[in-house]
Amino acid sequence: MNEFPPCPQCNSLLTYEDANLYICPECAHEWPRHATVAEDEPPAAIRDAVGNELHDGDSVTVIKDLKVKGSSLVVKMGTKVKNIRLVTGDHDIDCRIDGIGAMQLKSQFVKKA
């Protein structure tokens, strides 16, 4: 049957190859042939501002005052954040901060507590 990878957007198996691209006829998504990543490959380690490796459930301390986008709130330097969750993306930490609520932080602005 089809030897091409499924579409990363809609998981359709009807993908086909055109020059250097894979194309999905169902959702019209196109992606480069070399962009397919093995699922067995572990994600890169996420490190804090000092270089310590972070893990899910760790506690971290904010090292710089951070303005909360869309409000007048500020996360003050020294704020301790417990039970973080690591995610992929630009902001690689999901957490809940007392008095502010759910937030996403960049690992470069925290250090492991």
C-alpha cells in the first residue's frame, strides 16, 4: 500500500509525494520530505537559566520580574512556582502561580528551586 507518512495535521493516509514535498489531498497540508521525525527520538532536555535540567513536577523560582501579557499584573522576581509541567514550544513551562493563575513561562527566566 502507501509508503508515505500520514499527514501531521489530519492523519490522513492518502498523502502523496511531489518533488521535495509530501502533500495531503484531504486538508491540502504540505510539508518537506526531510521534516519527518522518528517518534522514537527523545525530546531535547529543557534547562533553566543556570543550566540545570528541568523535569515535570519540579519547583522553580522566577529570576526576573515578568509582565503578564494582556493585564497589569507582574510576576515578581523570587516567586516560587511548584509542580511545573514541561511542554514543547516557545514557552516551555506550564504552571499555576498563586494570585495570578495558569501561565506559561520560558525556562530562561527561571531557576530550579
